[in-house]
Amino acid sequence: MKGRIVRFGIVAAVAALGCGVSLGLRAAPTEAAQQSKCISCHEKVTPGIVKQFLSGKMAKVMDCSGCHGSDHQSAEDVAKVKLPTPDTCARCHEKRVKEYRAGKHALAWAAMKAMPMITHQPSAVGGGDLKGCSACHKIGEKAMGDLTRYGTGACDSCHTRHSFSVKEARDPRACRTCHMGFDHPQWEMWQTSKHGTIWEIEPTTGRAPTCQTCHMPDGGHNVETAWGFLALRLPEDDKEWLDNRVTILKAIGVLDDKGQPTERLDAVKAAKVARLTKEDFEKDRQKMIAACSQCHSRSYAEANLKAGDEVIREVDKIFADSIRTVKALYDDGIIKKPAGWKYTPDLLQFYEAKTAAEQELYLIFLEYRQRAFQGAFHANPDYMHWYGWAKVKEAATRIKEDAERMRKEAKQ
């Protein structure tokens, strides 16, 4: 009788959380292992997964069926296993899923699919099999048909299977698999900044901010930033900067040659990769100032963020000038528009660019400019200057030199 009361209490507690699962619920992992058919079978089939699951908190209140359903009962009906979605997680974690869906992580898959270059890549390299772009962008919500093996909206990108540890997701190292490397080395920038250095020396004191401190204050799952991934915003009060930004927006096909919005603007809006109102920008800027002000004075935080803005402004002068150099080659017929391209130059074709000058332009766009502005905001002067600013200037010189070469050859 006592055992029944205990089991009934656990079921009631889970029901109150909104989980709505009842199969194999027990007060402790050891009991779950003894009672659940899922556990007893998978201890033989996938013992590592069982060990991970039983090490976590979820095993204390539910078994595998809470996420995967109970239709799968044998090795012959594995196809009946349900793949969890954010809706599955929301039964217990409604607030966090709502925050996730309001932020940019939920849009990661849509942002990847919106890139024209993705259509040129083999499936395993680009959007399938989780070996390339999709391995990180799977954190976004997607149609089930796009990624049937691992479901949609991967909360386990941060709370990895099957322990789903909150402690793990709070560790800055949880972010580095995706936020590193060529186009967004935020991990390397932070790790080698003074903030990251202090954290490595004192990882448990809380004296240095982590990724989560700044981008997930109070555990919020929104993770948006004022400038967005591409450091682009509209409107812009600075006339010169606005002209340069319009040039950049034309080069990514968001505006046409006449400066009018194209169909790509809808994708930019949907994926939230740019800030398109002053209110949206200011909301995220104030959120970051509040995070910085936990350790620094508000005036210090505002001044440093403003300095980051100025880095973008100065880089955009060089970037826009380089775009105009390449655009003139198209306008003069020296470079021919590639088959299937609607916009030229088209920076969203990435490394599919057809000339050396355009390859350099792509590197400014996705590598050097990213490192300049992200290095500034991650308090890493070396990344901002030598990996970013200096490389932008070098690439701009090579673009002009290559343009001159092509013009000379065209006259011969």
C-alpha cells in the first residue's frame, strides 16, 4: 500500500507539471530501471543511453515514453518511436520553450535554408546528415520531413541527450561547438579575452561573465543581440553609413538595384538576422547594457558598446567600397552574371563566387568583417584588429588589384 501511495504521488506531481506521462514513473532511477520496459530492454541494446538518462533528473519522474511515446514495443517496430519536439519539452518547460521560440535559436534552420549557397552543396555537406551546416542549425524548428532522424527544434543541442543536464547547458563550453571557427569564432574570442581568462582561472567564483551571463540573463532562452548575426540594421540616422549599408543590402539581395525590397527581405525578417526597427535594436541593446552593468558602471558599458558600433561603421566603409568595385565590373560587362543568379554580386552565394575578386569579397563579408565587429563586442582586441580590421583592408586591396587586372585584360 505504501508503495502505491508513493507511485501515485510521483504521477500526480508530473501531471501537475503538464507532462501527462504515466508509464514507468518512479521516485528514483534505480526503481525506474527495475519497472520500465523501456529501460530493461535498452540496458541491453543501448546501455550508454540508459546510463546517461538515469544519471539525470528526468529519470526520477518519467521514463523514455514521456518523450518517445509507448507505441514502440520491440525491435521490429522501431519506426513507431516518436521524436520529441519543443512541444514535447513544453509540457514541462513551457516558459523556456516560449522564450526559445521568441529568439533566434528557433530560427536557425530557417536561416540556413534561406542561404542560396545551400542548394549547391551535396546533401551531406549542406543540409542533411548533420555533418555540415545542419549539425548546428538543427537547433532551429523545422518541418519533420527536413530532418526526420532527430526531430524538430533540438533543445538537446544545449541540454545534450540523454541526461539533459542544466549544469552542462550553463557551462560556456556548451556553446563552443557551434559558436566557433570561420564565420563566428565567438568562443575563441571570449576564451582568450580577459573575461574568458578569468573564468578559466576561477571557473566557480562567478567573477567573470560567461556566454550565458550576457546572452541568457536569468536563464532566458531568447539569446538575441542588438546587431544580429550580420551586423545590419535599419533605419540608420548616419547618412554616409546608411548609404554604405544600402550597398551591402543590395549585395546580399535584400534590396534590388533601385534600393527596393526583394523577396529575400522576407527571409531576413523571418530569420531575425538583422534589426529592422529602432525599437527592436534598442530593446536588445538595453538588455546587454543591463547585463554589463552587473559588473561595470552603466556609462562604461554604454561607451564600450558604442565603440563596437563604431568598428562596424568603419569596416562598412571599406566593405561597401569593395562591393562597388565588383559591381562596376558586372555593370561594365567584364564579369558575366552566372546562370541562375538573380543578384550580382551575390554575397549569399558564399564560396560559389566565380572570380578571385568576388571570393575576396565573400571573405570580407563572412570572415573578416564578422571577426572585426564580433571581436569588438567580445572584448578581444587581437581578433578585432588583426583577424578582422587588418584582413578587411588587405582583402580590399586585393579586390582593387584584381579589378584593375580584369579591366586591362578586357581591353586587350
